[in-house]
Amino acid sequence: MSLELQDGEQTTPHVRTTGDLADVPEQALEGKDLHLTARLFALLADATVGTAGHECEHGSNGQAKMMRVAAGYFERSHDAYASLNNHSGILHCLLMRETIARWDGDEATAGQMEERYLQVLADHDAAVGDGGGGAAFLQAA
């Protein structure tokens, strides 16, 4: 099936979206698929970090703003992964939030993210009986 446009041009139908890429996870939330939502927010956060690094002048206000936006996306992803009890996803989000905080010079937040990261590892170790400091979990991830 194709749709006819002006001047006889043909195209195949596709999902019409409004807004920008940031709307995609919000639309996923409407579907109640937490795994999809968590993954989409993580991908959006990663893409925002990449865009901040490649499209913005180093140290500019625009770059800092994009990095704060990415941190917010990682937090949303973290929340969804936490609801799923997905340790790998939680750890990824905490690590990225720590990295962004260190980039921004926010050692207090970076330290909090590191503590939360280590707590997730410790909780996982206790749950599975691994006394190896998370080594078995990290190898499996």
C-alpha cells in the first residue's frame, strides 16, 4: 500500500509522530511496557550525551544544559529499571549519572551515585549469596 503525495510522488505509510525524539519514551509510557520505557530513556540519554559532546562547544552553557537533560533521562530510565528489578540497567544508569556529575564538577552527586551503585551490587550479592563483591554479577551482565 502506498500513499500519493503532491505531483504523483508515492510513499509507504508510516507511523506519524508529533514533537521530537524526546516524545518517544512518553508515548512508550502510555503502553505500560516498562522494559521498553527503560531502554528508550537510556538510549535517549546516551544520544543526548553524544550530541552534547559532538554538537556543542566544549564547556558551553548549551553543552551543560544537554548533559543535565541526559542526567534526567538516565534518572527516568533508572526508575523504570528499578521497577523491573533489572540490576544491569540500574547499574548502567547510576554509572552514567556519576560520570555526568563528575563531568559537571558535582562531586557530591557523583559520590551519591557511586554509593548507590555499590549498594545495588551489595544488595544483589546478598540476594544471590555471592561474596565476591559483585564479580559474578558483573561477569554475567
